[in-house]
Amino acid sequence: MTDSNYIKVFSGDFIVVKRIISDLENENITAVIKDETESARLAGFGASVYGHQDIYVHKDELAKATSIIENTNLEIEP
């Protein structure tokens, strides 16, 4: 397994991921979205969970990103 400077900070559906990405970008944090559903579709395979995405951030921005994600989750919970 290779070492990475990016750490997964969130997994969820497309809409919540888009909201979190927007909040992270507002704080100048560049995140990476991993969408296995889209990757599988492009490769010609099916995926088990449609619309599920993961968000990764650089390890240097982990603390700030985690705080933003927690605040966003508190805002969108019913």
C-alpha cells in the first residue's frame, strides 16, 4: 500500500458532499472527491451504492476541514 498525503474526512451522498465541498472551498481548502460509482460507470461496471462519494483533504488541512465538516453537518441535520 502506498502512503498518501490525503486523508478521507467524509463519506456521503452527492448533495451533502457538494455542500461540504462548497464550505471547504470558502475557507480555501482544496478537497478531492472520490466517486466510485462514476468510476465504475466509466469502466463499464455497476456500482453497489449510487451517488456515494468520499471527500479527501491534505493532511496539513485536516483539523480545519474536520471542524468545517462538523459545523456543516450540524446545520443540515433536521
